Amino acid sequence: MTNMEFWEFRSDVAGMDIVGYRVEATDGHIGKIDESSKEAGAGYVVVDTGPWIFGKKVLIPAGMVSRVDATEETVHIDRTKEDIKNAPEFDENNYREPEYRDKLSGYYGPGL
């Protein structure tokens, strides 16, 4: 997966409004989508983990969305709960900046 693809939603997800959907990691529920961006080459979801990680928010690159079930309003992420729990701290002031996305690319990338 190229860096550009890493930050792009699959074509069948790109037109959907998924804010408010439940989020499932490969091994269980992790929260709900608080925000979503479909910006070309910079797509992401911000997941509010609620009480699971003490109200922590995490930013997940769009390329980690493996599928969306519109009927169940559920987004499936291609990572484990532990991967998401250990992700770099959500930076509310800089999460739209390329440098922050580069840091996340390094974490979520193939070496994870």
C-alpha cells in the first residue's frame, strides 16, 4: 500500500457519511466515529474510544477501514484493539498536519 492509498478510503466507502458509526477492530468494539475526512490523500477517521481507553480519541488512516456495514452502521478497522490502544496520542491541535500523518503512517504502516 502506498502512502497515498494509506490515506484514501476504498471507493465503496468514499461517498458514505460514517460519522456516528460503531467501530470494530479485528478483535472487538473500540468506540464510535467522531469525525471523518475524505480529503484526497489525507482521509481519516477520528474514533472516540469512550470508556474503553478512558475517553481517548485516536486518528486512524482511511486505508485501515476494511469494510463498512451501512445496515448495522458499523465500520471495521484492519487493526487490533491493542494496536489502536498503543497508537500515537491524538493531537487535537495538529491532527490535520502532514507531519502528524507521517508519524501515524510510521506507526500503522507495514512494520506494525
